[in-house]
Amino acid sequence: MTITIHETAIVDVGAQIGEGTQVWHWVHICAGAKIGKGCSFGQNVFVSNDVVIGSNVKVQNNVSVYDAVTIEDDVFCGPSMVFTNVYNPRSAVVRKEEYRHTLIKKGATIGANATIVCGVTVGEYAFIAAGAVVNKDIKPYALMAGMPARQIGWMSQYGERLIFSSELEGSVRCQHTGIIYRLENGHVSIEN
């Protein structure tokens, strides 16, 4: 599989891009970026130098992935969602040495126009609703919404809401995949 780079895109020399990745209109990928296989970067995306992106990541239109952001495999970044890397920016104060690392774990979804405040970890397969503002770490499989984001439920790997019989514990089978999810002590895991 070849890499597709649109003629309007800028990919700086030194950027590492995995096979099968598609880079569309007016994208800029900086020299230090490390990008896995089978990714897609929509129109007007910016990827900075100190960025690591796994495989099969979808970055939709108008997203900027700034320094100190790591995105694991199978993550979806919705249109116009926002990453930050400085907690308390001021134009007149240089804070490049104060970047806070942000980690988006495998399979997470970040909805359109959501904001990820720097320094947080978004857990595996978490689902951030459109417009939410994430300012703290998010548990795996958590469904988050609002400003600031608060947990309103749980999501499966398939992207469907998990409904447990109790808010504290229980198990449920995904009707699409057959995977059994277990809720225990405020955390969801997969039964083996």
C-alpha cells in the first residue's frame, strides 16, 4: 500500500508516515512527526514535530495535533476538535518547556468540537461527546459529555452504549461483537 499525499499538502522532510496513510488537502505534517499505517488526515490538519500517532487513526478536518500529544492505534478525532499543550498560555510568556503531555489511548473517540486540555490521559475506548471539554483523566470505556466533561455512561469497543443493570456492578454482552463487559468498582473491563 502506498502513501497518498494530496498536491496541496506539505509533508516536511523527516516526517515518518506509515504505508496506506492518506494525507488530504492543505494538511501540514512537520518533520519530527511519527505516524503509523493506514491513517487518514482530513482537510486543513496540522501535525507538529513532537507528536506520535499510531496506526488506523482518523483525524478529521480542521484538527491541530500540537507538540506533546501521543495518539495510540484506532483513535477517531472528530472535525474541529482541539488539543492544547500549555495549561496557562500567555502570548508574552514563553512556556515551551512547560508543555504537558496528553495521551489518547487505543480505540478512543473524540467528538466534533471537543477540547482536550493538556496533561490528561483518555482511556482505551473512551467516548468523548461532541463539544465536551476534557480537563481530567478519563477511564477506559467511559462516555463523557459536557463542559467540563462528566461521565454519563459507558461505551463498547463497537461504539454502542453499554447499559448495566446496576450503576455499581454487573456484566453485559455487546450485541454486535459478543464481547462481555464487566463493571466492577467503577471500572469496565472485558471478561476473558
